[in-house]
Amino acid sequence: MAIRDIILYPDDVLQKECEPVDEIDDSIRELVDDMIETMYHARGIGLAAPQIGVLKRITVIDPTAGEEEDNLHVFINPEIIEAEGRITWEEGCLSIPGVYENVDRAARIKVRALDRNGDPFEIEASDLLSVCIQHEIDHLDGVLFLEHLSRLKRRIVLKKYKKHLKRIEQADEEEGQH
Ligand code: GNR
Ligand code: NI
């Protein structure tokens, strides 16, 4: 298992459509395990493969961020087959650090996917799990939560983010000098 680097906006790889997985073999399982380790290390509640530079339709989710047992979900080739209601949640993204904004999405969804063994399953989700699954499936389609904001809001948020990113890069460089 290995912790992989998380790719930050505005890298192109985050805005590309991912390919479905056609065979779930050991190399895919290794990728899934790296994603799980990377998500927990970053204290995120979800991670999509493009966030570590892999354009495949795979996401891992744990709405408790590892605080509680048995909340880890692996979704390969996930599809939303039912959606109803609307819910607003304050979202963040490991690829856009420091940005937290309200996003409006379906409240309850039913999802079909393959698990780590390649077996199909379905799950019904509401609240944070529903929000997170939709956020992750968006990543697999090259869509970031910024795209759900109004153009005005997005412009304001991106201005702030670019300043924040410069500070992160500067801190990284200074750390490299010591
Ligand atoms: O860690 C994360 N928190 C979060 C909070 C609200 C809605 C969605 C998320 S997902 C995010 C991790 C991430 O960037 N996944 O792609
Ligand atoms: Ni994200």
C-alpha cells in the first residue's frame, strides 16, 4: 500500500472524463487500496481516482473519515439509478483545499456499482453519504463542485483559492530549503 500525491486544481487531469474499469484484477485492487490509504491520510471522506491522476471510474468513500468502523465503501463504475428531493450541504474537496461552499444536490439516491471483488451491488444513500457519492461521481465525469456554484460565487471563490494556493506553494518551497 502507498500514499499517493493528491492533484490540485487547476490541473487538467481533474477535468477529464474517466474510463470504466473492464476487468477488476490485482492491479485495480492495489489502486483501490492506495486510494483508501491516501483518503484516510488526507482526512477526507472520499477520493476519486482522477485526484491521484488515474482516469478510471473508481471512488472510495467513508463519511466518518475512519472515525467509526464499517463505513468504508468502494465503488467501481458507479451509476445513479434513482434520485429524489434536494439537499444543500457545505462541500469541500481535497483537490481545492481551503474552499468550502454550499452545493445543492439530490437528497436521496440509489447507486449501482461493482465492489473491490468485481461483484455488483446497490446502495441507497441520504445525507452526507448521498452528497459525497454525487461529488465523487462528478469527479469521474471531470466535474468539480465549483461548477455547481453561480458564476459570480465561483469567480470570488477562485480568486481567494489562488491566493491560498500561492501560500501553500510558498510554504512548500520554504520547507524544501530547510
Ligand atoms: O473530504 C471531503 N469532504 C466533503 C465534504 C462535503 C462534501 C463532499 C466532500 S468530498 C471531500 C473529499 C474529496 O475531495 N473527494 O473528492
Ligand atoms: Ni473532491
